[in-house]
Amino acid sequence: MRRKLIAGNWKMNLTYKESEKLAKEITAKIEQKELNKVDVLLCPTFVSLGIVNKTIKDNDIKLGAQNISYENNGAFTGEVSAEILKSAGCEYVIIGHSERRSYFHESNAVINKKIKKAIEFALKPVFCVGESLIEREDEIYEGIIEKQITEGLTGIDAEQISEIVIAYEPVWAIGTGLNATPDQASQIHSFIRKVIQKLYNEKTANEILILYGGSVNEKNSAEMLSAEGIDGALIGGASLKSDDFAMIVKKAAQIK
Ligand code: 13P
């Protein structure tokens, strides 16, 4: 039985104090009975991991980072290691977000190294995949997603993959207000499960959590999260508003 996961990716937003305030509001607005039904994850900037951890630590809300170094430690100015993330209270880390792929030129090979490093340190990767608008229009999106998954998971065995969450985020739907329809998302989620089945086995494909991300908000979330094979959401813009984020969690908890 796959338990839904609602994750907020705060991206490069909110100062230290603003992050604390948002975390406090979210903690106050999400009820324990909802946390009994769905997992909730907050991913602030590196700078605010500590204060958000302190704020949420008496709740069942989980903490994640938005990036990780594939190196262990040492002279890598500006990087943050798995061990440091663990020490700040992180349980998850977003890896391979399309913004990192496009603005910071992260290749599938780099993403693969980061996933391996996260797993080595018992951090759960939220491994993002998704096609661009041109790739969708050219109808080559399945091949692109299969390549991202196959190369991103190279050398990761069936046991390790149980620690990984996949997030399908079509690039054309991120921050644009243009979300994929529930049918479009379901179709890709089912395609991703087929790729996982091919790489691993049917059990792994059935068990792996696949989130949808891209313009999810409190209005469209119930329909998205009720669609076949959608196990949760990775939310950008709407995760910065406590009312909206708490409402999305509430709706997710109501889904049978
Ligand atoms: P938006 O929800 O703002 O479209 O962002 C989605 C996303 O990129 C989450 O990682």
C-alpha cells in the first residue's frame, strides 16, 4: 500500500525568519489525524534547514534538502554533503530537479552520483524526471523519461530503490500554471512503473512512490491526487502559502 506524500519545495525563497514563520504556520494548520494518513515533507533552503527542523521536530512532518553533493567532504566550496544534511535533520533530498538540470547543467550521470551518495547516507532521494515542452510536442517524452530514469538509477539495486521516491515534473508545467491533466500524469506514472518493472521487477514497480509536480494548487490537487498511480505531489509555488499547502494536505488525507 503506497502512502501519499505531499512535499513542499520552497526553492530559493524565504529568509531564515520567513522560513521559521511558514514552518510554524504549517505545523499549526496540519492536524495529527492528517499526518496519520499522509506523509508531509518540507524542503527549505540549506540556510533554513536547522530552524525548520527545530520548528517541526515535535510533529510528524519531515525535512528534506533541495540538493546534495556527491562528494563526502573537503575542499568543495559552496557544496553541502550528505553527512551535513543528516546532521541538520534531513530525511529526504530532492535530486535532479529540472531547474538544476537546466540552469546548473546537471547530467543524468551527476544525478546518478548524487542518488548513490544520498542512499549511502540513508537519505531518501526525491528523484525528479520530466520532459520539456519541445520534447512533449515532438512526442519524444517517453524516451527522454526512460533515459533519465535508466541513467539516473544505474548501479542502484532493487533493495536500494525502495528508498527512492520518483517525482514526475513536466518542465512545461512548472511555475507556469499549466498543469498536466490527471490523465496525462497518470499515463506517465504508469509508463514510469513499466520502466521500473523492466529495470527491476513487478513488485518494485508496484511499490515505488511516484509524485506529480507542476502547478499543483489547492484547487486542482484533489483531482490530481485521486488519479490512478499518483502517489502525492511535489509543490513549488503553493507550498509557500500555509493555507494552500495545509489545504492540499487535508484533501490528500481525505482520498480513500
Ligand atoms: P510549481 O508548483 O511552482 O509549479 O513548482 C513545481 C516544482 O518545481 C516543484 O519541485
